[in-house]
Amino acid sequence: MTPPSRPEPTAPAQIAADPPAPSAGTVEALRDAVLSSSQAWETTRSLVDEVGPRFAGSPGDRAAVAWAQRTLTAHGLQNVRAEKVKVPRWQRGHEAAHLIAPYPRDLVVAALGGSAPTPPRGITAEVIAVPTVADLDKLDRKAVEGRIVFFHARMERTQTGTGYGKAVSIRTAGPSAAARKGAAAVIIRSVGTDVERIPHTGAVFYQADAPRIPAAALSVPDAEMLERLLAKGPAKLTLTLDSKVLPDAESANILGEVPGSSAPDEIVLLGAHLDSWDLTPGALDDAAGCAIVIEAARAIAALPRKPRRTVRVVLFANEEFGISGARAYAAAHAAEIPRHLIAIEADLGDGKVLTASFLGSDTARPAFEALVRPLVPLGVTFIPDDAHGGSDLIPLRALGVPLADLHQDATRYFDVHHTPNDTMAKIVREDLDQAAAAYAAFAYAAADMSGDLGRIPEDKRQRR
Amino acid sequence: MTPPSRPEPTAPAQIAADPPAPSAGTVEALRDAVLSSSQAWETTRSLVDEVGPRFAGSPGDRAAVAWAQRTLTAHGLQNVRAEKVKVPRWQRGHEAAHLIAPYPRDLVVAALGGSAPTPPRGITAEVIAVPTVADLDKLDRKAVEGRIVFFHARMERTQTGTGYGKAVSIRTAGPSAAARKGAAAVIIRSVGTDVERIPHTGAVFYQADAPRIPAAALSVPDAEMLERLLAKGPAKLTLTLDSKVLPDAESANILGEVPGSSAPDEIVLLGAHLDSWDLTPGALDDAAGCAIVIEAARAIAALPRKPRRTVRVVLFANEEFGISGARAYAAAHAAEIPRHLIAIEADLGDGKVLTASFLGSDTARPAFEALVRPLVPLGVTFIPDDAHGGSDLIPLRALGVPLADLHQDATRYFDVHHTPNDTMAKIVREDLDQAAAAYAAFAYAAADMSGDLGRIPEDKRQRR
Ligand SMILES: [Zn+2]
Ligand SMILES: [Zn+2]
């Protein structure tokens, strides 16, 4: 069915009698209060130092769930609760890549999340190098068969982080593309912008029509060395990955609220994800996001006058390895979906918010622009592009819930994304506080607005 | 014996009849030729990519010795030879640090070079934190006994690299100082200026009057986390190091020369060290230094008119773990020492040369200043401070051989020093080429100068 060019938005229940607009200056005062006395750095530190790595289903994940309940309560949120989520479990084991020819050398490597293991003694094969999946597609099967395919496209550093979307297919789609041509295994240049000797993991998406071959990321310096050597002649290496799949485990989405003063059934959703990849304390990804939304809610909860609608913090389970928490949330809250005014997720680290954008009813765009006007003094610019939404908002987007992006400066984010190097040492407190202030001001303004933001048109409910 | 206030310099044999000064412009043309067509990056790459880690006595060290002979020959040097050097052998094994309290966490750790092993099941103890060795000295034995001492002084980033000298005693002297107070083991904040999750190794110097306790470096982010946790309460960890000492092995200093045209017995020594720490490909430390001196000699060898004296490249064995090569060179060349006009070592990475300084006869300082005048257009400033000399020049300094420093910009050097992260990705080609040009111009000017540079006064022959 072709979507109508002007879809009828599914409006949430109107607020019957709007009370008078909040006294001018509430949002601005909130913004400035967060900016000057934000606890976001301390909240980030607490999750990073006291919990650390928290991959779905791991002991760290269980510690994070307890931390989140404790922390939301301590920050003055109400209705704090854990909603069960079933998560898949994958466990990294010993991993090694050893170059055999032209020179012997240990390479720094990490299995991609979900990778199949190699046989115990590894896979030893010639390396065939291609920048991208498109380049692989041009090769004969004969050139690939039995080899280790090395994808070495470079990720571009940009302020918006768009380089990631362009580069990441070597990780997500590369392994199955190589397997379809008979490859024995895949190694990729880490999808990241740094040049440190630390590989970036991240999920591989095996496709049903291809054998599941082992896949791993080399650190950027190792990948560049291999690229230089391959420019001069053949190379051969042994890849050993000892990963395994364990039975599904239980995790939880953690919710906490600032109940609305006059329309508590209407929801402004502030999301972030509680989990991290297994090998990282996840300071930027996504302890910072958790801290930003917790700080926004804490500051609103501390106000004498609460906004009309409920501000709900959702710390999603397992974003990294299949958005299990996001799907569980959408299912568990199906009845409430029409009463979600708007949803936003903080999942781009500790950077300053630079732009605000919206996806909802086209006619609501001016109302959204008004909501983000108090963010202008923070350096935030409204842009008329459609918001993209965090990964955990995909199921809500599919159901038409309007989305906002408070898009953070992503210049540094992909230096440490999905690596052990994503630590407190990389958090820039001033930037983090600006982001928390922006989220707080936006959340209050949205929760207290008159009218609504419509629904996402049908033809924009799927990510492209 | 008190050294005389004005020691009589031991002059090298005078050059009998000085030929006319080289046509003005030779040094400048050489400088510019290196700047525009330097092969230093490629030489660095070759050692890093084709040999990689090359710790004294290891298979990599043997590969480096072969590489050096091949490379000096290929670059047009003469009298290329390997001079045997006996080196001690120490081997890193499994290493781990696991925080037990207040929270369980794996810490990123590397044994210090030469560290004693722990028992196989590790050492588990409470941690006592002090910034420096001086702070430890103030503590009662009771506060230290049976504990793991954690030295967490921070190294300051400076252009000259002086922060290293101030911070490094926690690594070199810390373990014995802690052992004298009954400590079970030592961990240190890595002596480095980065904030990456990669520890810096480097030699520990066990003193004869103290038990040899295990000692390791935490990555800076791990050390900072531990420091934060210790500010809130006690911490306990398990350190496991499986290192061992092996029988001494054979390595070699590699020499190559551009024979002097009229005084071939007189020597201008250009040094660098061929070895690296075990866990690093050593691009800045010291493949870059090797490449700088090789490039300087290559460019001089390619000139139609050679300088009067011999330019001798010495790639020293085992600088990192006890300057074995430097001692062997001084012993093997004892008879030639008086004929060493001056010695210089490139061992500060790929940075641009910023200053030139001298240590020799005080009366020769103006002559030295004249030698480095052609370096001024490269941005090099003569400074009247005494030169320090690289570590491999310590034995020559003790014998009075004049030293030069072409001091490189060390701002970035200690980000990767003694880490696996010291890779080609960190080499700034333009800076490296400037340094090669400076070394080439200086080496030619010195090798072709009239007169000499005297000897180091007796009271300045020991480092302070
Ligand atoms: Zn994330
Ligand atoms: Zn060095």
C-alpha cells in the first residue's frame, strides 16, 4: 500500500482545559540551574566507577539494574520500577589475530558482538582486502573463497557523526556479504575515528542466507599496517575467536517519573540505554546519556511547580545487542502509546547539544520550534530536518510517537565508541552539563506545553 | 677528589692542515634536500612494519639487527658491521589486575620491565595510595606493610619533556622504596601524558637493599578510577604477574659510516637505539630516531663532496633495559674515544627540533653555535644550556666526549612512550623530516668544521 501523501496524524488525547502558561522564565531558570549545579558528571562517574561494563545479561548488567533503581529513587523520581526484559547472551572468549606473512606480528583485535567462534586452533588464510561491501560485491567468488576478507574503509570524523552511518556497514553487513562469496572469516578496520591501539566492537548482523563466519575488528593502527603490507604483497594470518552464545537471560528497563501536575497520563519520554558493550565501562556510551536524562528529571522533580504532563525516564535494557528493551517497552506500554507526547533519547555521549530537530506532525513543527527556543542561549539551533531518534525509539517511531533530536556534538564520540577506552577520562564536564541543561529545559517545556505535537506521518515511521 | 674549576680539556688530535672551508651553501643545500626528499618516514615504516617489537634478546631484536645491517648498506653507508653485545633477558607473561573491593573490575595493567613475578595465584592486598616516593617516605611502616602501594603522581605535559624526569621516579625508585617499608607489591599510574586505556611500561630499578617486589603500571584511566575510589574508602586488588628472567642473550650494535675525506679517523657519532620495549612496535621510540640518523647519513653519503671527518651511525642495542649497547660501544672503541669530535643521539621521537645545545669545552661553545646556525631557518634556536645527551651517550660523556642535543618537540612523545600505541599512526611526517634535515645539516657541519670542540670538563661528565 502506498502511503498517503498527507497522512492523517493520530492525535493524542487533547488536554481538556489548559491551565495558564507557566510563568515566563521557569524553563529558563531550570536551564540555568542545571547549567550551574548539574550532577550529571557525578551520575556518570557513579555508573562508570561503581558498575563499569554492563553487557546485556552479564553480572554487570544486573548491577546496573540495581544501580538504576537506586539512583532514580535517590534523584527524587517517583514510580521507580524495573520492567523485565528477556535479552540474548553472547560471551567473548580468548581472541587473537596473528599475522604470519609477510612478517610475524600480533595484531590487536576484538570479536564483533555476536561473532561466531573460530575452530579452537583458529582460521589461517590469505587475506583479501577491499574497502567496502560494495567493493567486495565486484569480486569473483574465486578471489574470496577460503580467504579472510579485510574491509578497511575509513570512518570520517564529523561534528554530526554522519561518518558512522556511512562506514558501519562493513561491520554490520560485511560478514554475511563475505560469507556469501565463500570467505572463511572477516576482519575489519575498526569503525571509529581514533588512531589508538584499541579495537572497536559492535554488533554484526548475520543474514539468514549466509553462513555465520567469524568476524573481528582490528585496531586502526593494526589495520593501517596491514593495509600498507597488502599494498606490497600477499599477507596471511590466523584469527582465533573463542566466543559463545549462552541461554537468554533476564534484564530490565528501569523507569522513573516526575508525575504531571494536571495531565499525569500524558508522557514526555526521556530515554537512554543502561547497557554497554562487554569490554567497556561505557562512559560516553551511554552512561553520559543516562546521566543527562536523570539530571534533567532530577532538576524538574526539584521544582516547586511540576509541568502538566509526566516526565518519564526510561533506561533501556540491551540497546547494543538488539534493542530488546526498546521492543519490550513498546509492547508493555502499548495502551499508553497514544499518550506519549514526544520521545527523545540521549545516546551520543557527553557532547554539547548543537541542534534540535523534530519528527511528528508537520503542522506541529512551529510548536516544536517554540519549545526549543529557550535552548538558543545554550548555542542550540533549531533545524527543520526530520529528527532521527535514538535506536531505542525505533519501536515508538513505528507506532507514530513524535520524536525529538537534541543532537550532540559527536566530534569526539567515535574515538572511543564501543571500546575499553570509553572512560571518565574522556568526559568533558562542561559539555555534559550543557547537554543536561538542554534536555531539562526541553523536557519541561514539552511536558508543560499547550496542545500537542501530532503523530509521525505513516510514511516516515520506518528508518531509512 | 674535587674537580678543578677549570678542567683541562682532553683535546682530540688536531687536524693537521685544514683544507679550505666547504663552499658556502653545502650545509644549507643538504638541509633543504633532506627537507624536500627525506626518506625518514619510509625508514621508520620499514622498521615498524617489517620488524615491529624488538626487545633486547627477543626474536624481534634479532630481526632488527638484520634489518639494520641491510638498511644501512642500502642507504649507502660503508663499513657496516655488527658489534656483539651481551644483553639481559626478561620476559613478560600473563598479567592481570583485578579490583576486588569496593567493586569488582578488571584493570588494564602492564608489568614494569624487569618486574619480579607474583605467586601464580597473585598477590591480594589492600591498596595504600601515595602520589610520590617522597610521600611514601613520610608513612609509617605499619601503614605500608603487606599492602599494595599505589603511586599516582601525574606526569605533566611539556614541550621539552621535562615532566618525565620529574614523574619517572615512581617507576624507577618506587618499587624498592615500597619494599623497604614491607609492601607486597607496587602499582603505579602510568608515566605518560595520555588518557588512553593503555599502560606504559619501562624499567624498574631494584636496589640491592630491598626485596624485589612485583611492580606494574595501570593505564591512566584505570589509575584515575582507583584514585577516585580510594578517595571514598578502602580498596583491595589482586595483582598477577607471570614474568621471568631468562639467560643472557646476544645482540649487537650496528655501525655504518660515511668515511671522512681528509680525517677519516675523526668521528662525528650519530646515535639512536635499535631496541624497543617488548609490547610496542616503537615507532617514536626509537624507530624515528634510527630513521633520523640513517637519513642524515644517507643524505651526506649521497653528496659528491664528503665532509673531512667520518660520520658514524651507531644503532645501539638494548637502550631500554640497561644501556648494554652503549657500554659495549664505549669499551670496544676505547682507543678511538679521543677521536670522537662530538656525539648526538636521536631518542625523542618524531618531533621537530626546537633547540640546539652543547656540552664540551666551554671555550668551544661559539664554534658549536656556528655549527647550528644553518639550522635557524628550520626553527631551531641555539640555547646556552648544557646538552644532556641521550641515554646511550652516558658512557661517552663519562669519558669526556662532547655532546650535542638537537632537542625535539616532546609534546606528544609521552602519550605513547613505552606502549603498544607507539605506532606509525602517531608519526607526523613533516616533523620527522625537519628533524632529519636538522641532524643532517648539523652532522655535516660538525664533520667538516675546522678546529675541535674540546672535551667535557671533568665535573660535568656524570649526569645529575
Ligand atoms: Zn549507545
Ligand atoms: Zn628511547
